[in-house]
Amino acid sequence: MRGFLVSTLAIAATLLSTSAARPLVKVHPGTANDIVITNKNTVNATTTALSNGTIPANSSTVQITPRSSTSGRLPLSLVNNFAGNINAYVTGLDKNNALVMLQPDGNWYYPQSDPSATTPQPINGNVGIPLGAQGSTTSITLTDYISAARVWFAAGELKFFTVWNPATNGPSLVEPSAVNPSDPSAGVNWGFVELTNTAEGGLYANISYVDFVGLALGMSLLSGDGSIQTALGLQPKAVASICAALASQGQTDGQEWDNLCQADENGDPLRVIAPSDFLSTNAESFAEYYTEYIDEVWTQYATNTLSIDTQAAAGTVACTVQGSLITCAGDNRGYAKPTPSDIFGCNSGPFAIAGTDNDVHRAIVPRLCAAFNRSTLTVSGGDLQPGVGAKSYYTANPTNWYSAIVHQHEVDGKGYAFAYDDVNPSGDINQSGVVADANPTVLTVTIGGPSTS
């Protein structure tokens, strides 16, 4: 959601035939010519900054300085529990919406782009921050407010690029893509935490597995009032365990769960991509997976009421199947039967939100899509959404086994595994792995699994 489709470049993917217990897609890192640019791996500035942090003379935007006031300072404590060298990278938009990356000296680096270039241009600035050895803690500081940000961690070097964006007359940052097995960074084990820290909203950070599972990360936030929020993330070596569980599930139901796993050059599990991203290049997969379940839902709510708690001003609204659509009181439009891609992605078909949709519709979409991913619409108590708690998620078949298995391998069950994983009954456990505070003191990120002491 942080960018839009800038362009599409050619991709070549090689599928290797292996046993069901091993990943089928073996990565083969390529060059800039192999990059596929989508809305998921681009960040788009609305301000163009020069490399020294100033705005071009023909711009009406106020001047940017590399270091601003201390009001937006956010200390990061990076704990390396990984048995190997780790590099950190920080990307995002500064408070003037210019693209920035953090340099080891604490100053912002402003990526540039050549409008005449025909391929993505590599960022060659000093933007990698090496962490100390296993067991050490590295402290860095974000010197000012930042949004649409990611803090990346890699067992190796990640490659970032820029392309010219004519819509904004400035550069767009092209980030490493976990989905593309030919991405220049495809052979690197990496992951990230997402965060936004603004004067208006404070800090909001999360661990996201919406697109893929990679390097094990966890985090904790020391708030201004002294309280601590945690999202402990994945267990050490979780990728191999998740791949084994997905392979077992595929043998049970005949679906391509094992194909979500990518292998490194040695054939060892490297990362797991989400089914929504897998379907973007394998459109025929999971084609009939939800068909019977969807028909069962439509039959049940043709004669029964589905109540959806909007957890907002509209309160709880009544929904029923009328003709081919689920229709809800106060909603400006109804919901057709979704496809597997609609369910896994939560942003297409009946779950796409239009600019003209009213507040009721905007509240129902995430709650209805979460119910389909967790298969809670037909369980006992499922006629209220969100109503049943986490203990009832993924207990019916078919379900989103990627999300279910990822949560099973999280230390505390927290971390986004699909887009609306933050939908939960009021007062119940929030599985999304979000930490937030208006007055943050320090954000700690642990790499390689939780500390044992």
C-alpha cells in the first residue's frame, strides 16, 4: 500500500521439480534487468531532494536539512542473535515526504534517479549499517520523523535501486522483492519491520509476514510511561519448520502449499512467500480451494443473519445473502462470492475498497475478509464477526494454512500473516504484532530469534 505500479519489467523464473517435502522454486539472483517493479516493492516520494538534503531551486517546497530537531528522534536497539554477519538498512519518507535512507553516521541519504535511464539504477551510497557479532547490541538513532519506513536486516548485502517516477517528477525507491526469484537480492536471507513515527500519530511499528517469511525478527517497545509492548516474532530457524508443515498440509489436501517455499542455491529453505503473492504468478493454483466453503457460507446466511461488529460508530450491522450478494444494513454496496486470490489478498474483488465507499463498507471489508482467511464464518458463534477469539481461528477447513502455520511458529503468536490480521474481537488478543505509542522511548529489534537470557 506504500506505492503504486510504476512499470513492469521482464522476469524469468525457473521451476525445479523436487519432492513434495522440498521447496520447488530455487532462487537465481539476477541483475537490474530482472527486477519486477510493483506497488509492493516501491516507495514513492512526493518531494524531490538533492543529495545534500536541499530542495531543487525550481521547487516550491521548503528546504530539507539532513538533521532536524530532536523532537522526532527514535532510538533503535538492534540485538543480533544470528550466527553470522548482519547488515541493517533503513528506508522511508522523511517529514517532507522525500525518500531517505539512513547512513551509518546518522544522517539521511537522499536517493536520486536519472529520468533518462531505461533500467533501475543501483543505489551506491553508504546505506548499509553493519551490526556487531552474535550476542551484541548495536544502537542507532533515527534523527527525525519518518513514515512508510522499513528497518531491514540481511545476512549479506541487499541491493536497492531507484527509477524515475513521472507522476511525482521524482525518484521512486525499488526495494528487494521476496516474490521474484530473479531479484538481485533473491539469494540473501532477509526480513524487515515496518514503522511510521510522526508528530501527529507517534510510533506505529509491526512485524509483517503479509508477503513472506524470512529472517527471524522480534521487537519490543519501551513506551514513554515505562510500559513495554512486545511482538517476539518467529522462532529460530522457523522457515525450515514452516516449509515442512506446509509440505505436510499439501500432502493432506492436495494443494500447492509446499510451492510457497523458496530454496537457496544449495536447495535449503530460504523464505516462504504468502499465497496472495504466489497466486500473482501462478493464477491457476488453489482455483477450487474455497468453492465448497463459500457455497456453504452463502447457504447459511441466506436464511440466517450474519452480524458484523464494525467496532466504530455504526455499531453492529446485520448482513444476509440476497440473490448472489451478501448485503449489509447501511452499506453502500454488497459482496459477491470471492475467489481464493480475493481472500488471500483482501484487496480485490468484493474486498477492494473504492473511494466512494462509505464508512460502513470500509469497516466491513476487513472483518469479512479476516473471517474468510480464518474460516470462522461457519464455526459455532461465527454469526458474529469478529466474535469468536483466536482459539477458533483456522479450526475449520479449508483455511489459510500459510497464516495458521506462521502463527504456530511465532513465539507469542503475534505478527501479521495476512492483510487484516489486526481484526480481532474487542478485548481479545491482537495477533498482528503491532507496538504503538505516542511517546516512544526506544524500539528494540532482535534478529535471529529471541534472546535466551
